[in-house]
Amino acid sequence: MSGVARDQDVDIDLGQLVRAVWARRLRILAITLVGAGVAFAGAKIMSPQYRSETRILIEPRAPAFASTQQANDASAGPLMDELNIASQVQLLQSADLLKKVINDLKLYNLPEFDDAASGSAMSSILVKLHLKKNPLENPPEERVIDAFVERLQVYQVPGSRVIGITFTSKDPKLAAAIPNAMANVYLSTQSGAKLDSNSEATRWLEPEIEGLRQKVSEAERKVAEYRTSHGLLQTNGTTTFPAQQLNDISAELTRVRGDKANAEARAQAVRNALSSGEASDTLPDIMSSQAIQRLKGTESGLQSQISDLQTSLLNNHPRLKSLRAQLSDIRSQIRQETQKILASIENESKVADLRASELERQSDTVQANSARAGEDEVGLNALEREANAQRQLLETYLVRYREAASRADSNSSPADARIVSRAVEPVDPYFPKVVPIVVVAAVATLIMSAIVIMLAELFSGRALRPTDASPETIEAEAVVEEKHVPQAAPIAAAGKPVQPSMLAVVADEEDTIEDVKAAEDVPEDEAEDDNEFSVASVADYLTGSRAPLAIAISPTGENGSAATVSLTRMLADAGHRVILIDMTGSGYPTELMAEDPAAPGVTDLLCGEAAFGDTIHGDRLSDAHLIPQGQSDVRRAMRGVDRLSLLLDALAAAYDLVVVECGSADVAGVSRLTRSRDVEIILSLPEVEETIFVALMTEFQAAGYERVVLMSGGEGAEQALGRAA
């Protein structure tokens, strides 16, 4: 029916598939309309479901009369923790809270929450066949809770402390009432928990406070008795009497010693004035004496009289003698008065010395008493610490008791949450959405109908076609058969082959494949200009394919290897990181590219006689790199050729393209180089021989290598090498 032989290569005819679908477009459209109608009818038959949502914000809340410090302490609590938010989500889904809501709204009377009571025919059949548990075996309360949980959804809004409560019901009023009821029950439960905590705190604190009061009274009584018994009376609330007395004596002793030193200094000043005969009028003690002042006044008057009489009387005049005698007597009195002042100052110094001695004696006595008082204060301090500790604890308990007692009212203990969005009665049903259901059903029906038609075409064979073969290809196959070469894969005269072939090169708009013989009929100049298999075309193809590995086969020998070298240099000149591995028997690529033909290479690496980094060399005429053939024994090196795949993987990670020139290798030899078949096989044939090309292409495609590219370098490759030289 398909017209395809069993052993013939076939391809899927996409055009036939499209034509088959288009030919049955009316049938597909009818099926699509039927599917859309069924979906519309089903959506209309379904009972509408309404959904509404309430949102609660978890945040610390304090009474209006709470202090700012208390509010800050509450906000710094653990309510911000994600685990606590998740705990509140679980609390909203607890059985006790759900039962409270169910009882408050009397949901157990609604058939919606007890479908098992009415039952259905299908459910009864499944129960009789023991494929389903009889729901009537469960208690009614459990059935209502199960139905309630199925319609309930409680979740935390991501990235916030908001909890959403969503409920789905056939009744829009019920869909809005249940989330709001759950939020109210939750808030009352949280507030009630705070009230219970405050009540428990007050009940516990009352006996504790009473006991602490007795302990504080007992401790303070012991402190007072200890003070009285040891004479540790306080003077100003902080210092004991012996300590205060010692401080007073020390201050007085310091003052008396200062007075003594001052008196001695004053007495010494008077002595110095008397002994040197200097005037003592400048001394403070002399100037402050009233007697000295009077005598000084009399002395001044006598001096004035003597001065006046000397101008009119002789020195021996009785009047002058009398005045001089009086002046001498006055000066003697001044001196006597000064001696009295000196004696008075000396007496002050002696009195101060005696006072200091007495104070020192008293200080020694008081110090002894203070030392004994210090020893007694050790016990007093212990009693005071105990009393202070009991007093502070009592004050703390009293503060806590007052706070707990002030929050006994329900309004004084708000829940640590508030409703930020209440559920409203929905207008439009949540399910089913008629338009989306009809559209999805229509699209799904359309796609499934088209797929069924395509599968029918494929299974019937009408969408399979044999791969076309041109006359030139048939002639080439005949030549191959005469030479006992395996039959090559047929090549399409116009269009792409079944699998990527030697002619899979980059084209501008449409890939056209021509065989070798057809190329011979083209004029020579035109063939050179439009050669799709040239080195440049292959370079463009490799650049576009971004292949990490390319294996070049040169059946004709050195001229094919030269074309591979030209390809490598061309890719390097285009800015690509490329390396060539010389796996030929002649080492011709090494001769063309290496600065030193005796440099270590791949054979030395496989034999373990050279390190990996020592085998990589630069091309002498381009930026390409080269791993030469090497100097070690080839047979011994080829025993470890299986390890070369690891080398290729490492190089593929470091370079844009790894080119392996294998010379005239066969499929078996190439298969040992790499584990994967997803590589580029380049058949380097400078002068195309159709028999060799067809045979090689057939062998590689039969071995699973689908990406086979022909590269005919010819004179172009030789010219490229010549220009590089």
C-alpha cells in the first residue's frame, strides 16, 4: 500500500502528513466543535464553587496603656521568626479550632459537609465491591471535619508575616463567612491564652508576694538588731558612728597641725625682726596690736616735735633732752610690746602642739574602735545583702502582679495578630471557568485529532517515501558493486539526504547536493568559483557547526594531508583556537607545520616517553598548534591508542576545534580514536574519485558516523600552502 520495499531506505514525508491533515480539516473541525460543546455542557452541569479569603497579619500587639519600653520589648520577641509563623498556620488548622467554627456555624446540618449521608450510586457500588471504605463507618463529626479540611486552605504569604485563610463552598455566603469565623475564633483563642496566662500569673504571685513580705521583714529586723548589738549606728545613712568620729578627729588634727605650723612661722618672723633690728611694722601680728599702734603714734609725734625744736634750740637744750628721753622710753615700750606679742604667738604654738598630741591619742583610740566596727560590719553587710535581695525580689513580684492584674480584662490583652483583609461574598464562581475550559478542550481536541490522523498516515505507510536516487548515483553504485565495495547510501538529486552526508555544507538559502560526476560536466573555471567542497567551504561549515572534533581521512595520501593542513591554518587565521594531531604514517603534516621534525609527539605520549604539555607545538606559519607524529615506535604506541580518546576530550575542552589527520585510515581505525559517533568526518580528496568517495561514505554511515563532509582541496590547497610558505 505504501509502495516502499522492506529493505529500502525510507523517509517521513512531512508534506504528506500536512496534506492528510488538511484534507480532513472539516472532520477535525467537527470533532473540535463537538469537544468544545461537550466541555461547555460539562462546565454548565458542574455545581459552581465559590472561594473567598481572609488574611491575618501576625504582629506583636500591646494594650493601649502599655509603656513604650514594654511595646519595644514585645516587638523584639520571637514573633518575627519564620518558625513561629508556620506554627500559627498549623494552629489555624488545628482540630479544636475547626470544631469550634463548625459548632458556631452549625455546619453539621448542611448536606454539603456530609455527602456520605446521602451517598451516590457509584459510591455504593464501590463500597459493595470492597474497593472503597464505607464513609458511614466514620463518626459524623469526623466526616464533617474531613469535608471541611478538603475545602480549607491555610498558607503563609511568601516573604511576609501574613497568613491567608481560603475556603471553597457551593454557597458564596458560606465561602465568606467561614474564613471570617476562623479568624475571629483564632483571635479570641490567642487573646484568651493571654488572659489565662495573666490569671495564672496572679494566682501564683499572690502567695509568693506574701511569703516575700515576711522574709523581707525578718531580714530587716535582723539588720536592726545586729546594728544595735554591735554599736554600728549610722550617722548620715551610709557611715557608722566610729567612722564618722574618726573622720572628724582626722580633720581636726589636720587643722590643729596647720595652726601650730602657722604660729611657729609667725613667731620666727617676729624673732628675726627683733634680732636683726629691722622694722617690725610690716608684720601682720605687730600691725594688728592696738598698743603698738598707739605707741607708734606717740613716737611719731615726738619725732615731729624734736624736728621742729632743733631748728630753734641747741641740742643740749633741756626741752630737746626731755623729748629725746620720752622718745627712747616710747621705743622701749614698743620693743616690750613686741616681746609680748612674740610670747603670745609662742603660746599659741604650744597650745596647738598639745592639742595635736591629744587628738593623736584620741585618733588611736577611735581607730581601734573602728577596726572592731569593720569586723562587725562584715556580718552586717551579709544581712543587708540578704535583705536587699529579698526586697528587690518583692518589688519585682509586685510590679509583675500589678501588670497581670491590670490585664485581667479581655480588652487589655489583644491577640498578637490582626485581620488585615476580611473575606467578602464572591460574585463570580471560582470553578468552573466556562471559557477557559471550553478553549482548552477545543485546542486539546484539535491537537489530538491532528495527531491521530498523522499516526494513521504513518502506520498505513502513506507518509513514508523511499529516498530518491539520481542516475549518477545509480551508476556509481554499479561501479561499487563491480569492485565488491559495500553499497553507498543513496544521494538525493534535489533536497537533503536522510542523514547528514558528505555534502552537508553551509549554503545560503537551500542546500543542493550534486554528485561528483555532475561536477565534471561544469566548466573548469565555474567549478573552481562555485566549488562547495573546497577548503574554504569546509572551514565555513566547521565554523558554523561549532564541532569540537574533526577527523580527517586522506585516502590519496600526502596531497589530502596537505589539504587538511591548509584547513587548519585557514581556521587559525580566522581567529579560532585549533590544533592538529598527526596520526599519519608518513608524518607529512609534521613536516609541513613543525619547526623541528624531531619534536616529541603523539607516539612519544602514548609510549609514556613525553609529558602531555611537551607534545604541543606551534605551527611555524600560523597561530595553529600541532601535536606531531613523534619519534617513538608506532606499533608500541598504537597499543595504547584507546587512551587517545581521553587526550581528545582534554584538548576539546581547551580548543575551539581539534583536527585529527589520520591519513588513509579505515572505519575500524577511526572508531578506536573516539567513543562518540557525534564527530565531523572529513574525507580529504583533492582529486575526487567517485568510487573511493562512495565506498568511504557508505562505510562510515554504516558504522554510525552521520556527519561526513567531502573536502576537495586540489590546486586551491596547494596554492594556500604555497602562499603560507
